[in-house]
Amino acid sequence: MNENILDEEVKLKRAYESPATDDGKRVLVDRLWPRGVKKTEAAIDCWMKELAPSTELRRWFGHDPARWEEFRWRYAAEIHEHRDELDQLRDLIRQGTVTLVYSAHDEVHNDAVVLREILLRHR
């Protein structure tokens, strides 16, 4: 497979949406398990808690769109402290489609969006 990570190889999906056959490997990227989601129904292949925002950053952000740009910058700095996990995720993507699963209600302002941007930017 090509060494570049393509847009269609990294998908985003809320944990509350049903798994689909085209999700590929489903990777939960939240520090906490999604409330009300049964592990048997989530079809999570890998839970990468280390790549989730720290508890302090998550609480500070509070999914406030006014803090989005600052959150993106701070979270990117945290992600780069976990190079081994980031490399592990990149390896998974090189094997096929990966869906980053998250629980936030806001589909535009959440950690999975930032993580996907980082993965695509550093192809």
C-alpha cells in the first residue's frame, strides 16, 4: 500500500452511530468510554486512550467552540508527546481504512477532528 495516508482512509464516527462494514478498524480515541454504549455493540478494535486529550485539557475545553483554536493547538502538542501511539495508529491506517470513534455531540469541534487533521497533514 502507498505510504501516504489518504482522506478516505481516515473516517470519523460518533460512538452512538452503528458500526458499518466500511468502517475498517474502529479506534476509540476518547479517554473515557462513551456513556451508555455497550462494549459488545461498539465494535471497537482498539482503544487509544493515550491519544485522547488530557483530563485537564478536556475539562478546560468543555466543547466550547470559542476555545476551539486554542484547544487544537494545545491538543496537537499533547498528541506529539505520544509518538509511539501515533506511529501505531499510522501503521493501522497503512493496513486499511480506520474510523476514529468519539463520543462528543459536536461533530465539528472535537478531539477526533484534530487527530484526523494531524494524521492527514503529516502524510
